[in-house]
Amino acid sequence: MTFFHKHIITGPIRSRRLGVSLGVNLLPVTEKLCNYDCVYCECGWDTRWEADPAELPTLQEIEEALRTALQKLKAEGTRPDSITFSGNGEPTIHPQFPQIAPMTAACVRESYPENPPLVTVISNATQIGRPEIVEALGHCTKVLLKLDAGTPQMYARINQLQKGFKLGSYEVKDDPESYYPQLLRNLENYPHPFTMQTLLFRGEHDGMPIDNTSGAEWEAYIQRLQRIKPASIMLYGLDRETPAKALKKLSKEELEAHADELRRRGFQSVQAFY
Ligand code: SF4
């Protein structure tokens, strides 16, 4: 079943990765809007990556909804662990994200001056080549950037960058693999500490095998990490129903074994979530 956030603010919920999390959805409330179409996306399949601004919540609407939610939580004596930009797609493609991120950080500091919750962004990293997005992410205290594959072929199969998507001089025509080197360069050059988030799984889609957990593919992924040097790494497994039906969840033991291997290969901060 497809999972949608039905409002700008959702929760707080208990998130397996972030603790008590108040969600902020910057995207439409009835469908997904993302420049990826990941085979595991809980929001289902998508064919759109460009929004009509009229479909998106405005900066003012987001601020009002956030302030109302934070006041209610404070009145109840609740302090979430994280205010989290997630939702029905990729948050950084909202055209006002450069204003929304600092506004959110300021609201959180005003509400909890002694011990502000994290301001977290869960992002697919496709926008971090834009200086205004990098600056906006600098206002967030926890930035999770996605890399699911060590090769362009596996990247194209898993994340399915949308055809027609444009970013600066780059436009996806029939070759979503060709964006992969640019994505790696942007991750290597990202100037703030961040957490790499990677969903590990196996299966197949459209008759093509998918496996980012073993052999040359896993080794290529580790070598990418060695160049990118994230401050920390989150490995996680499938949790909700996926639009591609032939995907297999890794066991707790397998995820922990992969985390252990990354630690042995020199990464200091690695966590596995299942
Ligand atoms: S990047 Fe996130 S929102 Fe976009 S398709 Fe992938 S899982 Fe879904």
C-alpha cells in the first residue's frame, strides 16, 4: 500500500533512525514529487519531477503549520528528537527550500532554546551541486544524503532518475547512468559533515537483477565511500511495502555484517537499522 504524508506536518512519530520525529512535508499531499523513482519508494511510482508552484505549500504556510505544531508540543511538555524534512518526495526540490531551512532552524531554536531538537533533512543528494541548496543545508543540524549504488548501472536500476529531469546544463534523456559521476563529484565536494544513507537489498525489477550488497557492486560502493568520506554511515533495510514487488529485505544479521565490514575498512561511525 502506498504511504503518503497527508499534511505539511506529520507526527511526531517514533522513527527507527531518528527517534521521536516531527515530519515536515514540503511536497504535495496527494502524490509523490521526486526526480528519482526508486524501486523501493514507500510513496509508490511517480512520473513527475516538476511541480506547479500552486501545488506546493508556501513558506508562510509551512511556517504557520510548524509554529502551531511546536507550540502544541511545548504545551504538552513534549520535546521531539528531530524536526525532519521528509515526506512525499525530495524536499530540496521545493523552490523555497533556501528560505524554508533557515526559517525552520530559527523556529526550533525559539521553541527549545535550551536544547533544540535536530533539524534533519532526508535527501537524495541530487541538488547539492547548487550553492543555494548547500547553504540552506548548512542551517540543518543533521543531513542524510543518499547513495545506494557503487556503479552507474546499479544506480540507474535502483534510483531511476526521471527522464526529462534538468539540473543546470545536465538533462536526463535516455541515459540516467550518465548523471552518476556528477552525483559522486557533488558528494565528494559537499563542504559540511553529513551522514551517508544507504538502503541495502536484493531482488529484481523489469527483468534486471538488483543487488547492492555483494561482490563487485559492494566493493565499488566501499571505494566510493572512501573517496566521499562521509562523517557517518547509516545502513538500513526495507521497512514498508515497495512498488517493485520482487525485492528482498536483508536480515538483521546481514545488515550488521555489512556494518561490521565497513568498520573494519576504516569507517568510524556506522549504524545499521532494520
Ligand atoms: S529519493 Fe526518496 S522520495 Fe524520491 S523516489 Fe527515492 S525514496 Fe522516493
